[in-house]
Amino acid sequence: MKQILIAGAVASTALVATVGAASAQACNDADRVPITWSTIAGFYTDAMAKLVSGFEAKNCVKVNVVNIDNSQLYNKQVIEMVGQTGAYDVVTLETSEKAEFAENGFILPMTDYFADKKAQLDDVAPTLAALTTQYKGDVWGLPYYTYTAGYIYRADLFDDPTEQAAFKAKYGYDLAVPTTWAQHRDIAEFFTRKKGDKLKGEELTKDFYGVGLMAGPFPEIQDEMSGVLWSQGADWLTDDGKVPVDAVEKAMDDYLKLVKFAPPAALTVTYDGVMNQMKDGQIAQTYSFFLDQWPNAVTTEQSVPGARMGVAEAPEKKAYIGGFLLAVSASSTHPKEAMDFVAYIGGHDAQMEFAKAGGTSTLMSVLSDPQFATPESRAKTGHFATLLKIFDDMKGFRSNLFDTPFGAKIYNTMQIPLQAAAAGQITARQAAEQLASDVEKICGGPCPIGK
Amino acid sequence: MSQSMSIPASQTRRPATMSAGMSDRWFSILLITPAMVVILVFALLPLAYALDVSFRFADLTRGRLGDFVGLDNYRIVLADEAFWKSVGVTLQFTVSAVVLEMVLGIAIAFLINGATAGKGIIRSLMVLPLATSAAVTGLFWRYLYDTQFGLINYFLGLLHLPQPNWLGDYTIALWSVVLFDVWQWTPFVALIALAGLQALPKEPFEAAELDGASTFRVLRTLTFPMLKPVLFLVLVLRTIDSVRLYDAVAVLTRGGPGTTTESMTFYLYRTGLKLFRMDYASTMAVFFLYAMLVASLFALAPLLKQFSTRASEG
């Protein structure tokens, strides 16, 4: 009986596949429904092109991919949405942009679309789904890529007996992956050394630093500070829609204590600069850092002799949760096809392909797939297990920054006072107060929060 | 010659194919119409629109143009500390960059003018920074300035000199932008000054030499007074261009660290295209245009007067 059932299932699958293939083959290029996807240039562009081809093979749709530089993506998408030009059917949103696009009617809710696809929706890591897809009780799309933060470090340094002994002698506890931000600071201080000093018993030919920071004039400075702020039990915005000045000042103070243990270039770089520092053998660890960079970080093992990379949860088990949300433009002339595309790219099959190409999937079924936990796939997916732990530890977490319709504007502004403080131009207190003032100006008073 | 002189003026101005019924006045209007249409569509209409927006509430993300708010936007912008800070940055940049460019450019022009060989090659090399956009050369300079991998710090290190954080240290970041601008635009000043020098008549200088005038006296009483119109024009052009500073900031520092290098135009861009407050951005643009118009009128008045005097003499 069981064999009959299996045979039946196989036959049905084959039939469905044949019909699907036939329908795709029957579709002439002229008949294809055109949809346009605006997305980030350089983020797995090749892998995305392959996924798009997969979608086109199964649907009578032609997907035009518009690759836009990350710094310009938000501006361009807003302009097209306000003008209701229909230029983009599917848009790519940063976590802080979701509420603004939803609140202003720029994107369509997909709650009804997913009503009969609950299993697919439930497969998205719940923590990520809560922050990236939900707003005011509706579902606004699917995240297809996560840049959730964790901790990346030089495991070879942590395992070195000489370094372990020296650390224990200086700080009175064992050198290990930090579980508190105070330990993280100690480690940063410990590994900061001058040219000529010894590291792992060998003389350094250049200065070595305890931590890599993304303190340049980019939004990433607030991403790496988010985990620290959240681990204090605070948020960028209180439930009253105001910036908690004292909490931000404390997080900023902690950050400033680390700046002296980071390469001077920290004040001009973002994540790619930190990765270059790691691969150049300049730093021992990151701060709260995007784990999607793991495939990049692990190449340090080739560029620095004797290096071995490790990945773990950020101290205090709180880190920035972020993902690129795919949503359907309200001015799309083909919303049904656009929603099908979102469901496909955020779906299991495409996400499996994406993960194989080195992308960081958003689905629990992919992150926990045994094939990505093997030693052979460590270079591409060695961070998946850590991501699962982060999502589990942060279950139920929400940030008001992602639930205010002014989130994107705040996100695009907050880097200025934070970076000014990191560079020493103003104090931590002044940065927190300036942020509070800027945010109040942006929202025209306390910011509305719409969960 | 005598034949051409005898042709009536009306015939020399009017093409043979032109309708005999069209007056000179209408023909002139016809000739300038295309240019006027272009100016109307691409300059005056946007300006009128910006003026309109500057008197309304216009948060682009909250929909289209909002209600009329009178002078509220002007009041807010003029009370905005960040705006005045960006004005300060712009003025600091403009004065520093233009002074350096003028001094270095004129000095280089004199050196080239006095050179006996290789003038052509030097002139060609000097065109290179001008021939590339600031966005491209800015990227190139960003790598030169890089504290980790940059060539400038590499050479400073070889000489055991301090290796500054060119774009990350808030005390020197603006000077790094000035240095970049000086590198790019000094050749422009030098080339124009050189052309002016080479066009000077030889006779007054020969007479001064016969009279035994010192080099300084020749420079003070002959060279600079005769070069003045050219140098003044370059000064005005460079000042206007420097006040519009955007590309170099966008590529090199993005206004940072903090707001240390945030120029007026960069702040305007951030307000308009990051915060989408088109009302404030338009108000700043109107203010910027007004300031530039007034400054240009004052600066160009002597030149315009000189041109009109020459025209009337001609």
C-alpha cells in the first residue's frame, strides 16, 4: 500500500512537472507579462539572475532586474512610488523602510495572498518575519536575504596557549568568545598591539587592532550599535516615540571606548572595510557584525597564514536583525505576477539555490538543512547554525524603529550624530541629544509607532 | 572690398531666403526663441516650481504638494543650525580652495610662460585633471587618502612622517577635500592665466626693460594690471563653482565625519532626497540662488561695466 502511495505521489509530481514545463514552453516571449524588480547592485547579482531564470521557466512572465546602488535604492524607489509611475513592480526594502512604504500606500499588503500559503509564511524565521514583514497586522512581502548581525573572530588567536595565558594573567578569566560587552571590550584591548609586539609568539610587522568597527559615514554604525542598545533593554525609540537619550548615550559611550582599539580607518569604512581589515590580518574580532559576510570573512584563512575564523552570537545574545524585504508596488500593473515572484524568490526552492550560491537565507527549513551544516559547506554556510541560535534567542523581539512610518528617514539621519561622536567631534551626550532633536524634527513631535 | 562695403546694411543682416515681410526685430526674436524655450523649460519653470514649493508643506513621502504655509519654511530654514553650519563649511571651503588655486595657478602660469622647452607637454598634462569628472577622480583620491592601503600614507610612512587619517579626522577632513579640489582646478587657473600672459603685448615690457624697471615693478605696474580682467573672470568662475561643491564631498566624505564636510548643496541633497522634505530643500535652493545672484552681480559689475564701455567705444 505504501509503495502504491509513493508511486502515486511520484507520478503526480511528474505530471505536475510535465504540465508546468509544457506551459512554460508554450509561453512565447511576446506573451510574457513584464514585471520589473528594483534591487541592490552587487548583492549576489549573478545568483539572483539564476533565480529569476528559474521563475521565468515556470511562469509566463519576463522579469526585468534593475540593479541600483545601495546608497540610491531608497531614493529611487520612493520617487517612483510617489509618482505612481509603475516603473517597479517589485521593490527591495531595508527593514526600517517597511513601515513608511506600508503606511503611505506605496506597497500592497500580501496577507490575503498568503492566506492559503501559511506554511510558506511560517517557514520564514519568526524573529525576522516579525521585524521585516509585519506592520499593523498585515504581511507586506517576504524577506529574501538576511544580514542579521553576530560576532566574527579569529579563532586561532583565541585558541593560542600563549595568548590564553597572557589574557588570564591580565584579566583574571579565560579568553573565550565574549558573552558580555565588557568581556568584548577586554578582548579588544588585549589584542591591540603595536608593530614589533608579539602575537601568537610572532613579531608583528604592522600594528594590530582588537576590533573592527564600521564607524564611517554610513548607516551601518547604527546597525552595529543596535545590538548593544537592545541588550540594555532599550530601543532607538521608546513606546512614546522619543529617543531615550540616557540609553543612547550609554551605548555611544561603550562604542567610544572601543574606537581606540580599532584601526584609524574605522572612521571611514563600513562592512567591506572591516572585512578588508580582517583579510589583511589587522583585527582580532568584529563588533556586532553582519553574518552574511561570513563567506567573505572566512577567506581570511587563505590570506593570513595560520588564521582560523570563528562565528558566534553577539555578546548578551542581542544583535541587529535585518533583511531585504521584497514587496509589491501599489502602482504595479501586474500585482498578481509580482506577488508570485515575491513568493517564488522567498520560497524554499529558490532559497535553497540561493544558499548554495553563498547567500544567507531567511527560511528556517534552509538554515537548518543538514547539507549546510557539513564541513564541506562551512566556507559558505558556516554561519547558518549561529543564525538559528540568534533567531531563537531573540524570538518575540520588535524594535520601534522598524514600526514607525518615519523609520527610513530616522535611519538615514541617525548616522550623522553617531559618527560625529565616534570621530570625536562631539560627546556621547551631545550625540544622543542631537539624535533626539533630529528625530523629533523628522516626526514633527513624538514619532507614531504602529505595530 | 569696395563692393562689399556698398551692400546695404539690411541685406547683410537678412538672409536672401527670408520673407521680405519679416522685420529685423522679429527675425532677432526668431533666432533667440530656441534658446529662450530651453531656458524657460529647464531653468525658469523649475525655478517657479521651486518657489511655489518653498511656500508649501511638501513632504514627498506623505503625498503630493500640501497646503500653503506662507513664510514658515523660510523661518524654519533660517533658524536651522545645520543649515548655517553647512553655509560655514561652504564658505570655508570656497575661500581656502579659491585662494590656493589662484596663487598656485598664477605661479605655475608664470613658470610655464618662462620655460624654454616642453610647454606643449606640460599644457597637455595639465588638462588631464580637468578632463575627468570629480566623481571619478574623487574615487581615485579616496584610495590615495586611505589610511590602510593609500599611497599617500605609504610614502609618508617610508619617510617616517605622521600618517594622518585624511578623511576620518574631523580636524583635517575638510582640508583633504580642499586639497583634492586644488589638485583638480589649479591647472584650469594656470591654463587661463597662461593664455592671458601669452596674449600680452610685448612692447610695454620691452620699454620697461630699456628703462631698467625691476621685475617686481614690471609685475606690479604692467603684468598684473593687464592680466586683471582675465584673472578676475577666473576668480569669479572658480568661486561660483566652489560654492556649488557637491561631487567631491559625495565621493570623498559623504559630508562626514559627522557634518564636518557637509556643504550647502550636500545638505540640500540630504534634505531633499534622503528626508524628502522638498519644502525645506526648495527653500534652501531659493536662498542659495538669491545669495549667488547678489554675489555675482557685485562681483561681475566691474567686468560688465568694462564690456559695455568697450562695446560703446566699438
